[in-house]
Amino acid sequence: MERDRPPGGRRLRAGVNVPVHRRWLPLLALGVLGPALAACTTPAGGASEREVAWVATGASVTLPGTGVTPVDLARRHIGAEVSVGSLPSALASTPGGKGLLVVTQGTDSLHEIDTATHQVLHRVGTGVEPDAVAVAPGGTGGKGVALVANLDSDSVTPVDLGTWRAGQPIAVGAEPVAIAVSVAASGSATAFVADYGSNTVTPIDLATLAPGAAIAVGPGPQTIAAAPGEVLVGNFGNRSLTAINPATLRAGGSIALPLNPTGIALSPSGTTAYVCGGAAMVPVAVAGLTVGAPVALPDVAQGIALSADGSTAWVTQQAGTLIPVTLATGKAGVPLHVGGHPSAIVIGAG
């Protein structure tokens, strides 16, 4: 997206008046699912055999794209774009990884793409300008529940993925732009919604779909992820990361970042968070929130996801590229040009 303002701020609709992210870790860290496919070899760039990144491209009012692009990471091959609707803004994988969920701001909709056939299987209406989606346990037949954060409706729409019916919207704070799901050892689940316009995070009890009291964080919370025993919130307004205890629903300390955060991806173990923003990416140790050395990127970062083996971060860049970063060395590789203004990214088996 074009960013003359921080991502998640009010946007104009295409023609009138616009993600992980990512893999579903054991605790549904980012609300998406992308199981690893065992590989015989690991090519340069850290991508396992047949590992595919799905990238939302063209999400800009000046270049209003209508689809998502599959990228075979092992072969560095860009596939044909799958059209869903105007201004795709966020992605998530369904449980099992056979479906890709896409929200489109221009049509106020949630879609599902079959990742094997690239056919659009389902579509349902949401609130106004959906800007984020995560997947929670449950749903008819155990197929999961999609939670769609609606930027201009100040709400979250639950969608039963077994029936593809939308439930009653859940009121949250102003301008919700990101959502993550945390599952406790007891099995109880809570969604955490980053309310960009309220400087808060709203917890939602997923057993009752009732919102709890807003949790104050930093200015402009833009991205969120659930690590084991901790929820991490990236605040765009003051370049900081705030930790929330998912058991007590209280915010702990905040740390300064060397960038304005736009995306967070967790290592497979959940011990390290990789935060992107500006023209950089930085690792953060979850225990103690220790910030590592930033990795310089050639362009403005939008979204981030890790390869299945956790060796490589793939970062979408505003100028139309997808770039790998080898995490062991902190070195950025050769970018792939996918076109448009790529924002959200999900990685799974192809």
C-alpha cells in the first residue's frame, strides 16, 4: 500500500473513497495456518521444497489490485494472480492449510481460495473495510472460525468456516487493524484486537464472543502476535513493542524499536519475534524483550512471514518486491518482483 500515513490509518475506497501472517503456530500465534512440507533439499534462500508464499498485491487506491499471487519459494517462480475482489488487505490459512482466506476492503468481503486448484470456493460479507483476519479453533465440524477486523465499522465479524455464515459483529475499539489468537494450556482461547485509533487492544473471549475491557498500549498499535504466554503489540506511533499477559489481560513493559512496526512473525519455537517496518527488520527475544541488531532492507517493509523451518524471513516491500532474509546471518537476499504494492503474506505448503 502507499504509505503517506501509517498503515491502518483511514484510507479511501477505490473509486469512491484501503496481514499472518504467516504460519499458525501451536497456539494460533497469528491466526493463520501453514503446515510445513518435508523437503529433500533446502535451496538457497531457506525455502523448503514446494513451499509457497501467497502475497496480497496491488492494495493501493492508486493501483487497486484484485487478487493474491502465489510464489513458489524454492523455485523463485511467481504464479498467476488469483482474482478475488478489490483491495485485498489481509490473509490467513484455514486449519489444515488447504484454504487461503482473503479479506477485500473494496468489496467488504471474506473469501476462501483452494490452494491446490486456485479456485475461489466461498465468499461472505463482513463489516466495512476489513483490514485483518485470524483463525480460531471451533466452528461447525471443527473447521475453525475466521475473525475479521473491520477498520471502518470498529468491529470484528466472526465467520463459521464450516457453514460460511457470518455471525453478529463484535464491538471493539476505533480502527481495528490487526488480530491474533492466543490459546491457553486449558484450551480456552482469546482473540486480541489492535485498535489503531484507540491506542488499545480489545480482548475477545472466544467461548462467548464477548469483548473485554480495552487494554491501553502505545500510540497507533499496528501489528500483533501471540507468543507462548505473551501477546506482543507493535505500536507504530512511537516505535515500541508492548507485552500483554494473556492470562491477566494486563499490559506489561514496553521497549523501544529502531523502526515503526508494520508486521511481526514468530520463530517456530515462539522464542523470537521478527519485526519489520521502515526499511528494516529486527529480531526481538520474547523472554525479556531484548532487541537484536536490525537488518537493513532496500525498500519499505510491509508484511513478514517465516519459512517452515524458521531459517528465512520473507518480507513484502512497498515497491513491489518480496525479499528473503537469512536469519542465521542477518543478510538480505535477492528480491523477487511480484508487482503492485504487496502487503500481507502467508507461507504454506504448495
